Amino acid sequence: MEAQIITNPEEIASLYREQSQFPSLSKATVGPVITSQYGGKYCNIYTEWSQRDLERNESVKFCRQYIVFHDDKSVVFSGPSGNCTEIKGELLSSDSPSGGLKAVIRDCSVKAEEKQFLEIWSKNCKVKSINLTALKKHGKVYEDDQFGCLVWSHSETHLLYVAEKKRPKTESFFQTESPETSSLGDEDAALKTEKEETVKGDQFVFHEDWGETLVNKSIPVLCVLDIESNNISVLEGIPDNISPGQAFWAPGDTGVVFVGWCHEPFRLGLKFCPNRRSSLFYVDLTGGKCEQLSSDNSAVYSPRLSPDHCRIVYLECGVFGPHHQCSRLRMYDWYTKKTSVVVDVVNRPQEGGFAGIYTTLLSACCWSADSQRVLLSSPQRGRKDLLEVDINSGNVTSLTAGSDMGSWTLLTVERDLMVVGCSSPNCPHSLMVGFLPQAGSQEGVSWVSLEKSDPQPDIEWQVLTFKPPPENENSTYSGLEYEALLLKPKLAEPAEKLPLIVTPHGGPHSVIVAEWLLSSAALCKMGFALLLVNYRGSIGYGQDSILSLPGNVGHQDVKDVQFAVESVLKTQPLDERRVAVVGGSHGGFLACHLIGQYPDSYRACVARNPVINLASMIGSTDIPDW
């Protein structure tokens, strides 16, 4: 018997509107500890969320604050502090180390002109508002995760951020001088020329950028604001072949530590390619000397300074090869100048064991209070776990093993108070807090919910494991397994057979973890089952799995998806006559291969921006090396 699906457009729109009301978490910060007159301790937690506004056809960002009473070991009481407030025009924000000041970089429209301002807030008032556009010291400020930062100095006297290098104004060779300019006196004309220096004939010069989501970002520079004098300076001494980003203040505010990407001989896409050649650098503010702290034959990212200002941890992977690989966690000792490997690449994880680090972005605050442990979130097979790393032994412990939730994301940790977001395919995002257990303790984390979402009872999910048949084995990397996430509506009648939508991910070195996905939940509620396949080559399953795919694209990944489809059709209540395949980017490439190689298996195909025209792609893509 065929299961019925929702086909009425109005019903589908209503269902999608209902599901899009669940927001997702993007940021959290923990305020300073306040002691009440009765001796109780509490702190405020500031969070940022995003949600789709279908009427405005945009994603809106809003904030909400919570109050948490604690005894430094456990949460005693918690609750929301006020209602939500939408955030407008805010690109970056950062609280000072003491929590007494807040810096904001904001986009504003003034008399129909787009301008950027840097604001300083103290208590209940704005104490400074600096028009960055009018100063013309640099171009637009970078707000992205790849380069961008807004960091207070430890002394709270300076701010550090990244912006586009200022370019001279360009005009045509045939541009005539305006009458106003020609009537100026010699002295005034010279002054105006100095202020508005132009380059003729360069108005159509092409400037490389850093690719997808980083369009028009070409030459980043490090900028420092002296808060007392309002003076902004662009740091000098950085090598010309390096693009700086992800910067922070060195211990003692003696200089700035940053990641520098080599942009010669040309710039390539960075967003989905953390394997671009880069190194860790330090530029001294007194002498202007720039020193390289890591090797120049690898890719590094996401450096984080320990609370005691003695160590820097950062992620590292190999250059070239797969765009996304298993990362090392390295540590640089600021005083001994020695670098060590804390967690190495995991080639093939043991069953149920640690599978490696696959995140490209550590939380801005990721250290324990004693500077001996680092916390991070990373895919571990088809789930996303919260991991604790001991920097002395290199031992990795999952703080969320055995959880009913499929995905855990660390937002911040301050004084061992962790703020996390968690979700599952049938449960939207929840906000949780909990204290990190003491080192060596066998106790688990006692999580307390600040914002709880209820599971949707009409959606069920499970992670399925597949072993390729002998004819599909990889001769170099044999014995690898892979997984798929199966979502399906709970059936009223066991005999009903569900239509199936197959979704291989893009990348190809990416992964679909067991988290809340709006589109998947909506399709499931319409009556479809979904099979989200993490074929061999996906991240989260060890470096061997990743390396097994290059040279076998269009064969191994296609066979894996098809074998997973054929397997679930045999074991699940699914209708083999109603199977569709949906994919984007490399997933679109696979979707097209599947309907070409197995035309009788699929009734419909949706290929979003599929990689199927290599001749045109090679001249237009920002990742031509793939």
C-alpha cells in the first residue's frame, strides 16, 4: 500500500512556514561573575540566533540574554532575562576582557550612502562612534569567519580588526576636470589633488578575490584603533605575498599574532578549502619585525591563546590533495618557542573510538580555566560530538557520547562554564549550559537547558552502516565502511510504503551529521523518507576514507550511494517505484551520475549547481585544482 504524501501547494507552504519558525544558534558570550549581596554568584549569557523571515524573504538575526546562578561547579538556577531583540546592521561585536566595554562594527545608510562605523559602548551608553568610511584609512571591514576578527587588547586600550586595503580612486584617461576644481587656487588645488589622488586608466583592472562567500575580498590588512586618540593605523611589516587574518593580541600586547595565507602565484577559494598554504606569524608593534612561527609547507587555521597567555593551539592539515582533511591540533609555547603535536591525524579510527578532528573553526573561547584542556566540536562519523583534549597527554574524551542528541556545538567556554547548542534531525536547536568536570574526573557533564526545543514525534531517524560489496572495494584502502542517515515519518499503517528521496552531500569531502535540517524535516512531514548518504571520502571517518576517493570520483562515490539505496529498499518499508535523487555541487554531480548509470532506479532528479561541465568550470571556478 502506498503512503500518501502532501501535494497541495498551500498545505506545503503552511508546513514549511511552521518549520521555519525554529531558530538556529550562532554565537554566545559569558559575562563577568557578579556576587550578590547575599553571597550568591551569577553571570549573564548573551546569545545570538538566526531565523528565516519568509515575509521579508531574508534571514534575520536576534539576541537574547539569560541569567545563570552557580557555585563554580554546578548551575543552581537559570532563566531568560528579557525578550528577544532583532540585531540590525551589526557586522561584528566583541566584549572587552573585563566585560565593561563592548565594541561594535556596524553597517549604516546615511543619506543613501553606505557607511561603516566602529562604536564603543559602556554600561548604558555609546561613548564613541567612529566613521571608518570617512577616515579612508582602509576599505570595508571583513566580517567573515575566514579572515575577520574584532579583538580587544589585554589592556583594553586598543582594538584589532581586518579590512580591505585602501585602493586609489581610478578614472578614465578621458575624464575631464570639473569646473569647480579648475577654478580653485593653486594651493587649494594641490590640497584637493593630494586628498583625492587618482590613477588613470585602471578603472577596469581585475582584482583577484578569495572565492565563494569571499567575493571582493582581495588584499586584507590588519588595522589597530587607539581608543583614547581615535587614531587608526594599518600595521606594516607584513610580507607582500601574505594575506593576514584570524588575528589576536600577543601576550603583553607586544604585537599581533595572525594566520597568513600565501596568495602567490594566485588566490584560490578558501571557504571550503582549508588546505591552502598558510602559516602562523607574529608582527612586533615596536620594531615592525614579522616572524614566522610555524612551517611554510602546511595549512594552519583557528589559532587560540590560552587564558594564562603561555600557549597557542591551532589546527593544521596538509597542503594540496583533498580540500578538507583530518586536522592535527598543534601547540606553540610562547616562551620556549617550541611547537608540539597535541592530537595527530587519525588514519583509521577504532570501532567506537575517536575518529579525528574535522572542524576548521575552534570556538573563540575554547580553553579550560586552568589552561590544560581544549574543547572543540567535530564530526565523529555521522554525529557531531563535543570533545575534550588534554594538552599534556593528547587524550581525547567525548563529553556527549551516548547522548540522544545527534549534534553538539560548542559556542563558548568561560571559567569552565560551557555554552553549547544541540539538535537532532527530529529536534530543533536547544541551548544548554554545564560546567566542565575536573581533569581526570569520571563524572559526566550535568547539562541545564536555557532554551529547550521538543522533539517532533512524527519524525524518526537512525544512522545506518554499510560495508561495500567485494566488487566495490578500494584496493588501496580496503575494509572501509560508510554511513547514511535515514529519516522517515512514523507510519500509521505498518504496511504503507514510503517514497524515498536520496541525498548525497557535496564537497565531496564533507559530511551530513545528525542535526536539525529544515528542508529534510519539511520533506519528512510531507510524507517522504530521506536517505542522506556519507559515502567513502566523507570527513569524520578517518583520513584513509578521505584519501580513498581522489582518483575514484564518479565511480566509488556513485557505487556507495547506489548500494545504500538498494540496501534500504530491501530492509525498510520503502516504495522502490518512487525514488528520487537530490544533490547540490558534488552532490549534483552524483545525482546526474546516478540517473545516468542507474536510469531504472530513479523517477526524478533535482541537480542544484551540479559539477557536470568541466570545460566551462575550469575557467570560472575558484577551486580549479579539484
